[in-house]
Amino acid sequence: MCELRALVPQLVTRHHAHHYVGFAETQWRLFDKERPRRIKPLLYVFRVLFTSIHLMRSGEVEANVTVLNEHAGLPYIGELVARKLVGPERGTLDDGDVVLFAAEYARLRGELEAAHAASKLPNQPSCRDAVNDLLVRVRLGAA
């Protein structure tokens, strides 16, 4: 697995943004259909959007919402994380809060689209032969 991990930076392309858009949409729908709406699924939405924006800009995968928010600077993320950690009784949202989060979801989707358009990531992975060689070695070793 160490070999595969070393290839990851060469596997990331700007087209990963499409995956993250779909993933964010799915997470938003899951969040929005629950009653009461819970903080944990909302944090998934933000984590997906933050991760994808960061990936498009840097080529690096970072999935920790708290670390990513150091760059995003959204003041409510720390409070949401703290409420989620306290327990289920504090882990729900009022409908009035959802209006703000829906607007933020739309704004961050736009930010992801802009990051995708401006991304310097390649269109294609640059290590197809290395991945193929690795897969052949793994398959032969497992046979």
C-alpha cells in the first residue's frame, strides 16, 4: 500500500471536483430530509465542500473540518463541532438556522465551482503506467 500512497498526488485531477459536487448534493439531501435536522450530517456537507475546495486549490487531500475551517474562517463551524461532541440533545438545529446553512451551502458550491475552473490540477493522472504495474504485481502476488 505504500507504493499506492506514493502515487496519489499523481492520480489527483481537476475532475475530482465532479465527484465532490455529487457527494455534497447527496449529503445535503440527507441532511435536509431529516427531522429534526442533525448537526452531524450538516458537518459532513461542510467537510465535503471544504475538502474539495482545498483539493482543487492545493492538490492535497485534507478531510478534517476543523483544520479546513482555519482557511475558510466560518465562525459557526467550531460551535457546530462542539455541539455535536456534547451529545444528541444538543446535536439538532432549529429550522431558522437552516436558512443560513442553505445559503452557505449554495455559496460554498459556487466557491467549489470557481476553484475547479481555476484549478491548476491536470486533466489526466500522470502515473497510469505505474498504477498498472502495481496492479499487475498485486494480482500476480495474490494468485
